[in-house]
Amino acid sequence: MAKKKVVVGMSGGVDSSVAAYLLKEQGYDVIGVTMQIWQDEESKIQEENGGCCGLSAVDDARKVAAQIGIPYYVMNFKKDFQEKVIDYFVDEYLHGRTPNPCIACNRYVKWESLLTRSMEIGADYIATGHYARVEQLPNGRYAIRHSATWSKDQTYALYNLTQDQLRRTLMPVGEYEKDQIREIAKEIGLQIANKPDSQDICFVSDDDYASFIEEESNQKIPEGNFVTPDGKILGRHKGIIHYTIGQRKGLGLSLGYQAFVLEIRPDTNEVVIGTNEDLMTTRVRANKLNFMTVEDLEGEMRVFAKIRYNHKGDWCTVRKTGEDEIECIFETPQRAVTPGQALVLYDGDYVLGGGTILG
């Protein structure tokens, strides 16, 4: 019987490199692929990015592939990345929301685009170096499970994968701690064993989101008013793309109390200001739903949920409030619920599903 063929998305980092090695050791027919999405970038930008999106990743990945003895290719996904990630990122900010581009990239580029191309060349699976696990449940559905290491767990950013994508996905790194992965890399002599982890948003190298958005959208974002929740003008803001819910620094307001961004109103070009106490809520709504452990949500369910990537998570009761909308009532107030971010629900160790936060 022929060995199963798997395409490993190789970023040039230690996690995906060891993932490729582990799968080869398990007897798979492994092909290494780097998804080239910044092929026009200057060398200076490459060095700054350094992570999964830079051209510099190609050199590291090619060396690793040669060292572990697997074929290696570079696939151009620049058009897909522009449409599915960058255009989405810019549009969300222009509409007063704070997106998570990594979630969009995972669903539509690292999985959808790569999986389609991999199937075309006869692969049975794709694999990544994510700290998560894919398992088939007794009900026949596939779900993402927490990785062996909580400190590096990446399940939050994977909640939006489809059943077909999960069925064809391998995540060998999810069974290990980060230190163990670096140790394996050292044992087999990989030069990237101590390479730092990549930054979160790879395509904004200097963290200046506002300049990037203005350049990409080819528009100058106008100034507007800081206001209280009831509309009283407090001062002028630099443009809504400069702010996100919960922000305190960089407001330039002197109000006699600590001021925070409560809401962004793109229709009136206003940024609503209030206190930290005003930021607390127990109710979170979300749409653009995707479920994993179940086909759909029936009735109320007590689950563990996260409202952002670095949120420690908390317990809530979730229920459907529409065909494509859920409401979570948290047992303790949550701070700075941010439209555009993901609400991810957990049933035990498994991702139940999630959606995009409405407010």
C-alpha cells in the first residue's frame, strides 16, 4: 500500500520544520511547501518580518527540507492573501472593527488555498506546525483539541476551519511542548532550532496599522470627535483607524479620570470615551458562525469561551438568537469586548465553534 502523501506548510520556523520531520518519521510521503505571499518585498522588510510571510522564510525552509530529505516547493498565494487577508483587514478597520487577520489567513489561505493546490498534486493531507490537535469524535465530526502545551495553544485562531479541511489536516506538533520541539530540532541538527517565533501580524512590519490602512485603501482617514456615550463632545480624534476598544494610551485627553475607548461609530465618525467600569459587560453577541463538535447549537449550553487570543477565557451560557447569531452571557463581567474579534467556544478540551463578535 502506497504511503499517504502530505504537504507540510513550512514557514522556515522551528515548529513547521519539526512537523515535517515528525511526519516523515511516521512514514508519510512528505512534501515541503512555503506559501509565498510577499514575493516583492525589499530585503529590509524581509528581515523585519522574519516570520511565516517573509521571503527570508524560503531560504530557511529550503535548507530544512534538504536536510531532512524531502522535496520542497514554493507556491505563490499572493493574490489570495491580498483578497482574503489584507483587503479584509483594511475593510474591517475602516468600518470601526478590530479584525484578527490570522484567523482569516488560516481559514482561507493556509487551509483553503493550500489544500486545493495540494489536492491537485495528489496529496492526501496538509499539515502545519500549529500547537493544536485534530481528532474525530464519536459522532463522526472532526474538531480541534487543545494542544499538549497550554502556554502555546493555538486553537483559538483555528476555530473557523471546516469539516472537510479538518478531515484532511495533520498537526503533529500539538502533542508536544515547545521546549520538546526545539530539542528535537537540535537533535537532528537544524540550524533554526533557536529561531525566534514570528510576530502576530506579519504584513505590518512596524505596527503602524493606520499608515498601512491609509496606503492600502488609498484614502486619508478624517479626524472626528471624541464623545461621551450620550454624545457630549470631549475633543478631537485622529481618525477611527487609530483606535480599538479598551485603548487608553494615545488619546490625548485630559478629563480628570482615566479615559478608555468604549465604542467606535464609523457612521458618525465618533470615538466614544468612558471609564474602565464602562468597558465591563457580561453579554457578547457573535455571527458568521462555524461549529466543530456539533453541526449546530441546540438549546442553551454552558461553555468555556475566549473573546480574544490572549484572553484567559471564562464560563458563559450560549444560545442561538438567530439563524447565524449567538449570544453568550458570561458568569463574570468581561472587559473590552471588541467587534471584529473572534468569540471561540470550548466544550472541554475541544473547540465547540465560534463566530465574529458583534458587540
